[in-house]
Amino acid sequence: MISSMRILAAVLLICVAGATPADTVPTTIGPVTHMPLPRFVSLKTEANARRGPGLDHRVDWIFKRRHMPLQVVAEFDNWRKVVDADGTGGWVHYTLLRGARTVVVRAPETMMHELASDNSLPVAVARQGVIGDLEACKALWCQIEADGYEGWVRKADIWGVEDTEISPD
């Protein structure tokens, strides 16, 4: 009897200890949208990044680059906690985000190729900070469209996709 009471108490303690705010517990499904966390989105327009989820929280940062890729790491009501490629972030109202995927070039410059191969014909050179629309990804490459050019870039040279992300055929 005492042994089963201790087990029950331990289980209850584990359940209560696990009940913490969404932004501190690694989860796989967002409590509001039921979409994966973390996940990549992009910025619709300029947005204030707040210290907490609500207009009463202080603005710590202003995201100014339209279509910039962001990673949603937590959700609360109509607010999404996001970070950018540098790890800077805060809480942004969901209406300022869009599901369309973009990437930002992290390397000083990266060659855009016609095919997903270093031996493929070059299409253009994308410099650090260029934002492109994400079209598809393979194991080591992603197809993007940036400034009117479409081509494949090395996944290691961009931010806005998971290392293991591969598009369905």
C-alpha cells in the first residue's frame, strides 16, 4: 500500500513538474496551432519583437526586413515567439507572419547553380544577407528564387531550413 502511494506521488510530481510555460519546454506540437515547433515562417512586414506575448510587454527589437525567415519556437494565444538567423527574437503577433518559406544567405557569397551540383552551370552569385524564396530542398542543396534568379545553393550557406529537411518529390 505504501509502495503504491509513493509511486502515485512520484507520478503526480513528474506531471506537475512538467507543466511549465510552452516557451521553456521542448515540444513537437504547438499548443495553439497544433503545428510543429520549432518551424520556419517569414515576416510579412516590419514587426515589433516584444519581451512577452502581449501589447503590454516592452519592445526589445524591431524586425525590419520584409520576408525575412524566422523560426517559431513557442506559441501563446495570438503570439508567436520567434528568432532570426542570429538568435535575436521575441514575441510577435501572428498576423505579422506568413507561412511562405524564405531563406537568408549566411555565407559571404554562394553560387546559385542550375542543378543541385557543384559541377552544374552557375546561374548567379547570392551575397550574404540576400533573402530568397524557398522552392525545394535535397540532402545538401536547396532551390531558391532571389532577385529574379532561380537556382540551387548549398544548404550549409543559408539559414531558414533544417539540416535534415528534404522536399517531397
